[in-house]
Amino acid sequence: MMPLTKCFVIFFIYFTSSQVIAAGPFKGPAGYGDAFPGTRYKHLALDFMTNFGESALATGDGVVVEAHEVDTRDELPVGHRMQPYGKYIEIKHGSFFSSFISRYGHLDTLSVKKGDIVKRGQVIGTIGTTGTQGPMRNIPVSIPHVHLEFFRGTDNRFNPMEYIVGCFKADTTYAEKQHTYPVNCVE
Ligand SMILES: [Zn+2]
């Protein structure tokens, strides 16, 4: 019997402090839509935790529409409602009428630039701790992870798990709508 692929991706959920209150094997849509207690804010993304400096991967074929090289955490004064993503990348996928964008936050380095055409599984940067977290976006990121958002239009976010089929494998053929994890999985 073939061994099942083990995926060392885990999810975690941030609440009002930097405390990680849930961690475990990555299992589907957990992490999307979770409310920050006591606020009206929800985490409309999935967090994929891995080691600092590991590769961040494009979830599907597309074109880079944003490659934000500045850790925005450093741009604004303490207490300001900061832009949370730090160094981040956005990739536009799909055709004109069904396009959407994947956004990868908290990267340490970027290896693509705006306008680049990327393939699924291509390394787009490395995973880091830039940006901020929490409902007020004022807590530095302490645990390396990639914060993955999918959205249409300007910021109409939806659950990435609607499209994600699992780990990227170079020898597999995927349909355009099938997206893969933004991190490497370990066999
Ligand atoms: Zn997140």
C-alpha cells in the first residue's frame, strides 16, 4: 500500500493577543472566518505555518499584480491601524470574467516582481514574520507563516479552500481552478 502523503502544514488562529490558541495538522477550512473575540473582525484568510526562510509557492498559474517590498510594519507609528501584510505578493489568476487574486502576506523576501508571469508551485519568496496581526493589526508577527487570502474585485475575500486541492506535485496535471498549498509539503 502506498504511504499517504504527510503534509507538515499546520494551521493556527490568532485572537486578540499574539497567543496561538489552536494548532494541529492542517485540516480544511479551519482558520477562515474565525472571529476575533470581542470585535467585529474576522480572519478572512488561511494561515500556513512553516519554518522561517522556507519557500512560499504560487498556488496557481497567474501574473504578479503586486510585489510589496517594504515591511509596512515599519512605516507607521505605534498605535496606528497598520497595514497588516508586511512584505507581500498578489497573483491574479483566471480569465477576465472569472479572475481572482491570491495574496501572500508576512513574507521575508520576494523573488518575483510586478508583471511577472508565474506558474503553480513556483517559488515567489520566502516565509517570514513581516507585518502585523490581530484585530487591531498592531501586534508584530512572531511565528513564521504565510497568510493566504483569495479575493475578487478590490477586496471581496472568500475561502481559499473553495479552490485548494492539497500539496503541489510537479508531476501532476491540475485544472486551472485547482489551487495548491502556498508552502512545500513533505513526503
Ligand atoms: Zn493570517
